[in-house]
Amino acid sequence: MAFGCTAAKNFTYFRSKDPLENFRIKVVLRKIVSSSSSVAMETTDDEIQEFKWQLKLFSKNEEARLTQMPDDISLSLVERQRKQQLLKQLSDHNGQRPNGRLFSLIQGDGRLEQLLLNTTALTNAGKEKPTYVSQLEPTLRRRGRSRGGVTYPVLEKPSEDQRKQNRLITPHRVTMVIMADLAPFNSNHSDEHIIQVIQVDDSGVIRVCPDFNTELNSWYRIENRNQEVFEYTLEHSSKAITNVDLNRERGIVSELNRQRLDQLSSALGKGFTPPPEVGLLVVTVGQLVSVKDFEYDDLYVKVTLHLPNGWHCEEFEGQESSLYSQICRVRSDYMVNTANFALPLEFTLQYRPLQVEDELVLEQPTLFFEVSSIDSWDRHRIEGYGYWKFPWKPGMVKAVIPTWRPAPRSYWGALQRFFIGGDPALEDVLYTATPPDSQGDHLAKYGFVTETSGTITLHMSLIHQSHASQLRYGFANKAVTLTTDAILDVYKKTKNKLASTLRPAS
């Protein structure tokens, strides 16, 4: 009993969208006997059997072995199931098997596993088991093997079939084997031969070996040990789908496609929201990656978004423009104490310019960071302050933000920070940078003692959306243009006012 369809070229491949429960194979088996003239050939009665997918039909030897097995705990689960199936078939057919010579091996049968392995024993031990390598051998790629010595292993111009055969590992397949016992009915021995092998992989591809008979008078021939010749045919006998079922299935597929299109349309939206005619839309997506080199453990970060005049944020419309991160433990990364947050940050900012007389300089939105620590004793400490201004140009930005914190003014302050916490903190986080109400470009911190603290790593991606006329020279140049136009407008108004004052009275 040999598995003669191991080569990929002997298999015929099919692809079907129909459930495998509807798959049917009709097998016709007959024996050829010679007539008295020794020239003409006669045949015995045909044995016709239709097999469903994973239908178990038992052979004569399996019936004898399973009926003699005792019903005890020594039987495996598969053997118990097979015995129950056999008893049910015998009871439904008055104590006889529904099949004659033809039977099947399905997934889970131990004989099928040994048949697919197709291994050869290395010793004469009767209890030798397949090795681990031999069990995994069927899952390897079936590359062409040369029998005539060493050849160049690389195919310079592989064919389409070779590329499909060698590029992937063989997928998992479910197997069913149709077999025939060609021994005489009155014999106590078996003579089993493979009729057809059917395998279905995870992608739904069906492969059979040998192929179904296409011609009416074409028969496969096999010979048993007694040199008796048998013929058989293989026919795909699955029922074709009716027009009513076909139309219903097409309607279901069309409905599923329509629902999917509706779902995509609802997710994407029916229209494109245009940018404002005057102004700018800034979409920012990024994350607070990590903080490094801070003094204590159990860190968390408060992020505050400051919007100058003319800016609006959709996420914080009418709410406090602050958010908090999770509490993160610190670990040593190459001798650097690092707390990895990966806190997502997403802002949709929109700028609408105000009147020229009210706003002469376009300011950038700013993110303020306040890093703090809190331990298991609820000791709260300020670890550092930092800020980051939104850049004028769109694109991806990786920023490392330095921080500082107020320093204790005395030894008592240092002891308080160590034992009970409670550092001096800023009442307004905007004083980390230059606040809006400051007179000048720099903030005077005379007498304010600070210490350098750790760093904050920030990754941000910015998209600017505006009309082409405003993005012609970039948003930075647009800010200068707005400022220049405002100055020229004020200069013209002042010049006209001075001219009207110096005009002589009539």
C-alpha cells in the first residue's frame, strides 16, 4: 500500500466557494475476468459508492478489530467514536456494512497519519515509532531533488508553477483517502489499495489525486496480489446549485457589499470639509515618548495647551486645555533613568485672524509640561517644567525638551522635599516660558533660584491646511506678511491724520 501521489504534478487543483458538506465523489469499482475464449474480457457486477466529505466507511479488517474491542477506559477518544459510528452503521443496515470493498480513511485516523508520513523503518524493531524529523517532513517545501549528482540549486528562470510551488511552506491540509480492499471476500487477509486522495487546505483549495474521469470509457486499472485486475472510475457527483439558490446567494453578496460601502462612506464622510478662506488649519498627531534623568520614581506628566488670540482647538472647546498621563515607573536604560510613557497627543487647531488693529504679531501655540512624582506614601514632588512651541513648518518633529524646577531656598526645604514632599510650584504654568502679559521678549527671574532637571522626548507630526494663496511662501512668511500689512496700514492712517492736521485752515 503506497502513497503514489506525493508529487505535486500528480495532483489536480480545484477552488470552490461552496461548503465542503456539499462535496460528493462517486466511485464505481468492478473486477475484470477473462472469458472462456481467453480473448474477450468480461466484468463482474459494479460496486457503486458515493462518498461525502469526511464520511467514514469501514473496511472488513476495521469492522473485525473494532467489534472485538472491549468497552473500557483503555480505548482512546477517537477509537470510541469510530466504534460508535460502526455500530450505528451496522444497526441501520441489518448488521451489515453499507459498503463492500470500498472504504475511507478520514482526518484523525491513525492509519491515515502513517499513510501520509510514508516513512521507512530504519531497524527491524516491531515497535519503532516515526521520528520527530519524519513527522515534520511533509510540512517542508517540496523543492526539486536531483538524482544524478550535485546540481546548481538556484533556478535562473523558474517557471510559474515552480514559483508557486517553492515560494511558500505547505499549508495545513485536511485529508480524506478513498481505498479499496481487493482481497477475495472469503479471504482472512486484506489487500488494500488507494483509490483517491482528497486534501483541502486552509485557503479552500481542493486537490485530488488521481483526477476525476473525464471520458465516458476511461477507467483506472489496478492489480491485486493475485494478479486480478480491477477497474474503477471517479466522478464528481456534487449537485449543481439551482437558479433560485444562485440568485439568493448573489443577492446576499450584493447586500454585504452594499453594507460595506455604506460603512466606509459613513467612516470617511460624504463631503470634504474645505479649509477656512482666511486662516489656517493645523492637525497635530504625536506622542510623548519618554522622560529621562529625573530624580525620583513613579512619574506622571501634566500637558497644558496654551492658545494665543485667534487660535481655537476642537478637542478642548469649552474645556480645560490640560491632560494627564499615567503614572510610570522608571527603569535604567544604559545608565539613564528612563520612564517610557508613549502618551498619544492629538490636536486640531484652527487659526482665524482678528482685526488688524487688535493683532499685529501672530503667535505660536505652546505645549507646557509639568513633570511630577508621587510615591506609595503620597509624597508629591515637582520634578521639572518645560515647554514646546509649535513649529511654523509642517512635517515630523522629534524634540528633546529640557526642564527645570524651583530649587529649595534652605536646608529645611531640601529636607522637606526628601521626607514629606511638597516642593514650591509655579502658580501659573505659563511662566515656564514668557507669559502673554509680559512686557518684552524675555522674562526676568531675578532672585528666583532654579535647578536643571531631566529631559522630555516628544515626537509630533504636523499637517497644515489652507488655501494656496496663503501657503505660497509658507506659513512663516504669511505671519510676516500679516505683520507687514498691519504696519503699513497703521503708517497710512498716521500719515493721513498728520496731513489733515497740518493742512491750513480755509
